[in-house]
Amino acid sequence: MPEFDKNAAYIWACYLIGALMIGAACLQAWLAARAARKRLDALVANDEDLRA
């Protein structure tokens, strides 16, 4: 483990970059799930129109 006193700025920058990357991955997954839900709803609506 590095000495915190000498490398504090570097360690906090690593933590910040890691947190931002985790946040970006969560946002990307949420947006992909939302797009998939919209596509699924469109397919279900199209299927219901074909059956009617």
C-alpha cells in the first residue's frame, strides 16, 4: 500500500476515475435497458396488431 501522505492527490484521482467509470457503466446499462424495453414494447404492439 502506498504512503497516503506522499501520494494523496494521485490516490484520490484514482478513486475519482474509478467512481466515474462505474457510474458511466451503470448509465450505459440503464440506457441500453431502456432502449431494449422500447423495442420490446414496439414488437409486442406490432404482434398484437397482426393478431387483431
